[in-house]
Amino acid sequence: MKNRKEILIVGAGIAGLTAARELGRRGVACFVIEKEESIGGHAALYTCKAVNGECQKCGACLVQDAIRDIREIEGIEISRETSLLAVDREGEEIVARLKTGQRERTARFSAILLCHGFQPFDPEKKPNLRYGDISNLITGLDLEQMMKERGNVFRPSDGVTPKDMAFIQCVGSRNPALGKPYCSQVCCGYALRMARKIKVKNPSLNVTFFYMDVQTFGRDFEKMMWEYRDAVYWIREIPGDFFRVAGERVGVMVEDEGEIEEMAFDLMVLSVGMGPSPDQAVFEKWLELPIGPEGFVVSPDQRGVFAAGSATGPMSIPDTVSSARATVTRLMHYLEESA
């Protein structure tokens, strides 16, 4: 197996890194390409959500674990700032045209594993949200980076810790008008874990949670829900209008217990959904990939083409790791059968 040609892995996020690690441990050489300068994908930007040393199983630490493990495995090469210009099949081989900097080259591989990830919903596509216009209206990704870099939550307008804040769920998902009727699955989980971490750091901070319905996420879901039943104010409603209020607060109109009222918060967080990667279209064209109704790749597992992780649909970091491992198992069967 060690003499077999390399496997091309597209994307060095948690799916691609996990797949490379699993293949490398089996003696299969991997060439991982990443179009960005850094590796780890979106997950590398997420903060650990442990509370008082207690792991919340968010999976953020799994990225650094994979990067550390890969350094100790022979036969894995990661090429950063490398684009895939074209890919085709020739017999049983995958032929890829690659570009790194100004250098272009063609290489042949035994198989290709697509781990190109997802694209977060851009809230600017919903003008009523006024994202980018209201300074203290941020996305969950903005909050992740803030917590990772600064260790606590602050208002972008003045750097002060908010006295109250709200999370708005289902932004850019479960919305047929946007062509995204599906649930992104991970938003409730990351919002509640983040709320829990923030509340522990700032016990007097009030948290409101606007939602359609809360999606389960993992075996500890019910335990966390019971712990947060009274710690968070729950409103089963998604606000429709967002506006600036005195003191740089974020205002919304919402129906609560049958009454229409105006509410305002020092900070508001949009839990944005997961959508297909913009690279999806070219892979579909080059490799005749089957695409599911939600726009994600349906892993073909045929003629040396595989896909894993959030390229195949919305999923959490732990689920992405499981997806990559399962796909590697199928890929290994393919290599053995075609040897």
C-alpha cells in the first residue's frame, strides 16, 4: 500500500485533516491542498466552550489535535494557497491541474476526496437584519472569534461587556424564500454552549434566546436544556424588524406571549446557517457529481471520487470527524479492490 499513488484531498479543514490522518496511519500517501494561507478551516476560528474546566463537547480542540497528529505521520503533504484549476478522470486515475502561487502543474492520483466544507450564510443578503449597519449586531462567527481572541464578550461599539444580549436562531436556514428550507443542525448547539460560557463568566448578564424550535445536538442535549431552562429567557419567535436604539442598543419587534412589543439589547448575535461551498458548482461540472436537493454533494463513492464532512451537508465538528473516518473506510475498500 505504501507504493500506491497519492490521494488528493481538497480542503484542509477538520474533514480534510482527519481524512489525511486516517489514511496516513494506514500507509496511504496524501496530498492535501488548501486554497487559504492557513489550515483548519472555519473550525480553527472557533473558541473552546469548556466551562470551569468541564468540556462541552463542541469539538473546537479537535482541529489542533489533527494538526499535531499529522506532523508525526509520514507521507502527508499539505500545500497551502493552492487552487484546483481542473480535475478529470483518465481510466482509473484522477488527473488534477493545480496552481500554487504562479506555478501550475498537473498531477495524477489514485482517488480524490472532496472536503471543501461549507459557506456561512451572509446576513447582508437579508437587508431587514441591517447587519453591518447596526454596530452591536454580530454573527455567531464574529462572537466565536471575539471569545477566542479576547476571552469574553464585548460590544463592538465601545468595548464594554453587555448587560443583556440575545441570540437569534435560524438566520439563513429554514427559510424557503432564501432557497434554504433545511435546518443547519449546529446553530442551536453552538449558541447554547456559547451562552453558557458567557453566563458563567458574567453571571449578571441576561441572555434571551429567540428560536423556532430547538434542535437536539448530542447525548448531553437534555442535560444542557434543563440547566438552561431558567438561566435563559426563551422566546419562540424570530424577530422580523431590527433597528438601532439609543445607547447603541439593538432593537427588535417581537410577539411575546401574544403581545407585540419592542425589545432592545446591548448585543445581538445572529446564529447564521451553513450553506454549500461556492466551489460546489465546479466540482459538479468537472466530476459529474450528484448534488442533493439542499445543494450539498451526495458522496458518489464511485470511480475514485469521494466526499466527506460539511461538503455533504450541515454537521458539527464531531460529526464531521465521524464522516471523514467513515469515508476513509470506504476509500480504503476502493483502493484494495482496484489494486
